[in-house]
Amino acid sequence: MRRKKELIVVLISLILSIVIVMFFPSNIGKQALISNINLSEEKSHIAQKIEYVSLEPIDVTKVYHKGNLIGIIYDSDIIQEAIDMEEAKLAGTKFEGYEIDISSEIYILKEKSFWKYENKDQEILSYIIDNNLLVVQAVRIDIFREETIVDTIYVKSVEEFSSALRRFALCFIDEKAYVTLENHEKILDLTTYGSQDKNIYIEETIKATPTGASTKELFADEEAIFMYLCYGREYELEYYTVVEYDTISGVASKTGLLAKQLLAINDDLDNINQALVVGQQLVVTYFTSPITVVVEQQRLVKEVTYPTESNYTFDMTLRRNEVVEDVAPATGYNDATYTDIYVNGILTSYRQDSVVVRVEPIIGQYRYNMQDYSDRGIFFSLPVRNPVITCDFYCYANHHGCDFIDRYNRYGDILAAADGTIIKKGYESSMGYYYYINHGNGIVARYLHMRTPGYCEIGELVLRGQVIGQIGNTGRSSGPHLDIGIYIDGTLIDPCWVLPCEQASYW
């Protein structure tokens, strides 16, 4: 019985010794090595089952994306092999020669573990490739409007983006002025009549940051960046077919572009005076840029000033119904300087910077001997505000009027050029909405292409400067404008024989 008890004690001691050997290794060096071993199971994006628990620690490579574990790989060279394959694919493309690396969003951690997971190397590699995490060295361009990022693009270099941005800016500003500003030199004020570009700036803030980007999101070259700056990310090019007598300036005007813009987006156009070929296809897509280029243009103009109403003095020494002109009325003029504000090529506003009086107008002085005298002269003014003449009398065959636009408002007000009575109004396929106004003394004016039927009715009396309608594009018209024609005794004459056209600018 005693021998049986002793045998049981020996067996228990043997079992305990085995347990101690298994779970409490006596080698101090091995204990230090195991102290860094991961004994916990971490959740990963790609599920990997534990195949077994090793008695010895195993080298593992953990791959993280934005702090989250993708999975564990066993062949650490597989990522470099994928990089080499991607670089080989770039041969013969716009990206040839670019170096590929792992995205900064990827973090790789090497450690030891007792867990032996199933091999998912290929799935982990596919995740990296599918999520565009193999990248080329690039520059991230953030476009801010105030504090908000409105868009982000990736480019090869700051220099390439700057070159494309310069090309885009030159769509709106004279190159000589741009170079002067680029060199931080001052553009002197105008001393003769005309206009000049004085300043340019971008309303948005642009920030460049070195980073990595996949070839799918990288703008491959300067041309791709330039087209993005012109049209944004998504666009469809529109084309115009050249017809006989077309010019670059004329095509630009027809399509709402600047001549500089037409030159910039058509590689086969070199200068504004280049002859066009009938049938030639030109890109005429209107700019829809993600950035806002503002150009300040200085304008020095001669502005005619008019005297107030003439002074009439009764003189009983004169014969009955006699009028004597002692001082003839005369116009004066000012030199006025304006700054016109163009936003992406469109004139949006202006400010007057200075006015210098050069010649004062002269008030007429008359003496008369008439019991009921009133000034019956007809005084005409221009029929739009901020007047610009885009096509004068006979600027092309059978053009019997004078075309006006409002420099700052495409659909600005139409003004009665003189006192008169509405004698006809309506709509006609070539004239669009129109008025005929009898201004007296055999003078009748027609106002064509109005936006709507107008505000006045037949028989209604209108006064000089009264708003009678809006500039429009109805009838046979290439763009919003007012075509005014003047009849004297039924014959169409050059409207500028009657209207003070010297007050207007010419396009």
C-alpha cells in the first residue's frame, strides 16, 4: 500500500516537472527574447485564420493602412516586386521614368509572434494595388477659397504646375504686362488715350505639398494641367468650323471668348493676325475654370461734357420774332481714368480713379423778341449707358445702323435718344423686338433686337434718357446689342451724324 502511494507521488512530480519545462523555460536569454513577442490576436481587414501556435517565435510583417491592420505577410520582398512591376508598366507612357514607392498612408511593422497565420500575401498585395497605394513622387495642389478646399489635384512638380498656371493667366492679360509684374516692376499710368493691363491676381489660395500619388490621379503633364485650369475636371470640347471671311477676333467674338483664349487653346494658331482656312476646326469651348483670375485694366478716355440749357434774354430792341446768338453753346471735355475689373475675361465692374477737366463747356447766350419762345432744338444723347460701339454704319454690307453695347451690363437699359412719340413697335424675324420713335423735325429712330417687347406703348410720349427697354439678342443677332437706325425724311443716314458718338468707346 505504501509502495502504491510512493508511486503516485512520483507520477505527480513527473507531470509537474513537464509542465514547468513547457511553460517556464529556464534559459534567461530566451526569456529576454520572448519579452517582445506579441501574444494577442489583432483584428485585420483581410481575415487570416490561425493555422497553429508555434513553440518558437515566428517573424511576421504587419501592413497597416491609415492605422488599420490590412493583414500579415510572410514574404517581405513581395511589395518590392510589385513596385518593380508597376515601374515596368510605365515604360512607353507619359509616366516613364517616374519612381514608384509605397504611399505614406501605408505603415509596415516587423515583429515576432507565436501565431502562425494562413498566407494571404497575394490578397494583401491586391488591396494595396486596388487602393492606389503604390504611388509616384508628386506634389499635392490644394485650391482654397477662403478657408475651404474647393479642389485638390496631384502634379509632377511645382515648376510644371506654375508653367501651366502662367499659360492660363496669359489667356487674360497682355504678356508684356505680365512679364513686368512677374519681375516686380511697376506699370506706369497711361498718358495717352487707350487702355492697358495694370494688375493680375488669383482670388483663391493655392498650396503645394510634396506627397505621393497614383498614376490614376496624377496630371501627367503641363498640357493636362492647363486643360484642367481652363475647364475643370470634366468637360466636353466644342468646335467651330471656319467659314469664308472669318478672322480669329471675329470667331472669338462669336463664341464669347477672348482672342487670347482662342490662341491658347488651339495649338495650330500662332498669332491674332493669322489667316484662317475655310473648313478649319477650332476649339471654342467656353472657359469654366476652378480658379478665378482677376485682371485690372486701366482706361484713359476723353469724355465730352455738355453745357446746361442756354440762357435767353428778352430784348425789345430786336425785331419781332428775331433771335440773336451772342455766345454759341459748345461742348467741353474731361480726361477720365477708369479701372475695369475683368474676372476670367468677363468685364464685371469698374471704378473711376480720376477726372481732369480739360475744357469747360460753354453755355449759349441768346437775345430774343418773341412773345412765346421755347427752345425747339432737338438734342440727342446716346441710347445706352457705358456706351461701346461694336459695329458702326456700314461696318459690313447693308448694315444701316450703329450697334451699341453697355460695357458693364450685357442686358443693360435702352434709353430714348431724344424726346419723341412711339409710332410703331412689334417683333420681326430679323429685327427682333423693336420700336420706331418719331423725334420730330422729320427724324425717326428705330431701336432693334430688344430683349422684350419694351415698356412703352404706341402713342406714348417718351423723354430723352428715359428707359424704354433692355438690350437683347432677339432677331438676327450674333450677341446682345442695340442696333439703332436714324431716318431723316424717310432716308436712313449714319446715326453718328445725329448721335454724339464721340462719347462712346469703340470695340
